[in-house]
Amino acid sequence: MPSALKDIAVHTCANGLVIVTEEMSGVQSAAIQWLLPAGAVFEDIHNLGTSSVCAEMLMRGAGSLDSKAQADAFDHVGALRSVTNSIRYMQLSASMIGQRIGDTLPLLVDTVRSPMMSSDSFAPARELALQSIASLADDPQQRTVLAARARHLPSPFGRDTLGTIEGVESLTHDALKCWWDAHAKPDGSIIAVAGDFDQQQLIEQIESLTSGWSGRIDQPMPTGEPTRGYAHIADESSQAQIMIVHDAPCEGHEDSMLEKLVVSVLSGGMSGRLFTEVREKRGLCYTVSASVRADKDRGVVSNYVGTTPERAQESLDVLMAEILRIGEGNVTDEELTRAKTGLKSRLIFSGESTGARAGAIAADHLNLGRPRTLDEIIEKVSAVGLDELNSYLNRRAIGVPTIQTLGPDALTPPTGV
């Protein structure tokens, strides 16, 4: 029997597949998120972009259904589906009326266990992957983000999930099929479901559909030390892109919620420090923001400014000054109240979405080893006091930052970077 936490249950199948479910009252929909250990970190160094091509191929037929028949079958049960490759996992998502979840699951399981992977689909899928890489030329902000990540994180966790042109072009149809067969394994995978359904009935159906499936995949270990420091990408553009990336607590660390509140003070909308100091007071940029992402092993804060080349140096200087200033532990009671209100509002809004909750309980199980209820998270936000937050800031360690710029001219990084 699954272990339960209010309306959340966790069940581990005999083959190692983990099923995390949350029954939600007052909704008629259901959402599934299936995470498989087949992300960019598992790609061969000579075929970077394999998971990107694979994500497209999984949408092009499974079992006895070709691409059109598969799409028609999902449409027939009213299920919206998607497949997305990420750094660590391949993510299969589906949403539907709760009453049709039993009809959707066999289609989703076939997508994983019996993808058609036809040779006719390979060339178009590979071409789409190449077009996605080429489109980065028109997205300077994303190019800056990717370059910063590649230099800040250890290999292979700083990879671009799109891959490289050389890697995609060298990928063969047979190599793609072998790669998926090697990584589509139950032990290391998570199926998270949230919404309107019967937990026990759903678990029994998944057990039946995945019987006879075996194998285990573990996440790779990081290798080498990241480059970090300052780097510039020369680009004759009328804009300048600036990223400052630094370390943060991992998701399971006791300081993780404190870091989320710090970032909310910095970038909590138009009242956040970055908007006020960089944009409103000085008019330095057209956009400025900070965000935090954390997983089981590490956390990262990304601070971004988009501006003109003429204001780029001052924008970088002011952005770094604000990052250092908040580290002095000078958050006010008003700022903390505003940050907590904003964070709780976002949590409550996401709690009304079955898709968001399926993603949240899957992430919790990966990063914490257990799912959390929405009430538990909100209570933790509410419990943070001003002295506790400022005390954290006085001992906060952001590590060696990574500064990445893109534009006509290189900038002068702060001393010591």
C-alpha cells in the first residue's frame, strides 16, 4: 500500500518506478508528469542534442499507432500532451478530464515503452532540432543565459539541452533508438499525478501497464571544476545582455526557503530592489530580474539586466552593488512582508493547477525524497522572521560568481571576479 500524507501518496513499484499522487478536491481535471532519466547529462559527448531529437521522435507514434494515429488517440480521450527534454530528465506531460485518465495512461506508457521511432520520422525530427539551435542567433538573452550556465556549473550539468549542430548532425537513427532503449528505465523514473482520480485504482493500472519492465539509471556525477569568472560574447547588437550567476543552497538545505525570500526581495515585481534601483531610479535598463533554481545537489541564483551598450557598464556595476548590498543583512520588515506575500500568492495560484501540482510533487520527491503539501510550504514561508532572514544574509556564501555579457563591447568586471 502507498504511504500517505493527507491526500498525497507515494508508491514504489517492484521494478523501482515511483508513483507520487495527490488527489485534489474541487477540480475535475487531472495531470500527469513522467520524469525519465534521459536528459542532456546522459548524452554522448559526440552526439550532444540526442535528447532534443528524441523528444520530437516520442511524439511521432508508439505501439501500433503511427504519428497521426497517436495524435488522434490522445485527441479522442481529450488529453493534451507534451514531451520536453531537460538537463537531467525527459519530461512527458499530459492533462485531461479526471474521468479519462484511465484511457490516457496506456497511450502514455506506450510512448515510453514502445515508441515507433520510425526511420521516416528521424530526418524531420533532426531538422527541427537543428532549427532550434539556429534560432538562438535571434535570441541574445538566451545565448547569454546558456553561456553563463555552461561556465558556472560542473560538467555535464551546464550543457545546453538543444545540443550542438555537430552533435545533432552526427546522430544516426540507430544510435538514437539505442540511446532511448538504454535510458527509458523504471528505476530512476517518477510518475506524478495530481487532480481528480482514484489513487488506488490509478496505482494498480500503472503497475499492470509497466509489468515486465526493468532496469535502473542513476544520475551522473559532476566532473571537473567550472570556469566561472568573467567572459564576453562579441555581438554587434543594439542591446547588451548581462548575467551574474552565483551559488545558492540546494533544495533540501534548511536555508533554501530563506534564499527564495531574499530573491523575492530583490526581484519581487516593481517593488523589488532591482527594479527600483536599476530601472526606476537610474533608468539604466529595459528589463532587470533575479531568479533562483534549486535541486537536490545545488542551487543557483541568476541576475539579469538587458540594456543598451552605452549603459551596460553602469548597469553591471549597479547590479553587482545590489547583490552585495543585500548580503549586508539590511532587509526591512516591509520588504520581508511584501516578499512573503508575493511568494505565498504564487504558491496558492500554482496550487490551483493540477499540472503545477504534479510538477511540484515530482520535484519534491526528486530533491527532498518526499512530497510536500501546499499548506506545509506556505507555513514554512510564514514562519520566517526578519532577524532570521538578516542573520542568514550575514553568513550567506554565494561562491565565485559567473559574469557573462553579450554585446558590442566587453565590460570591466568587478574587482576579484
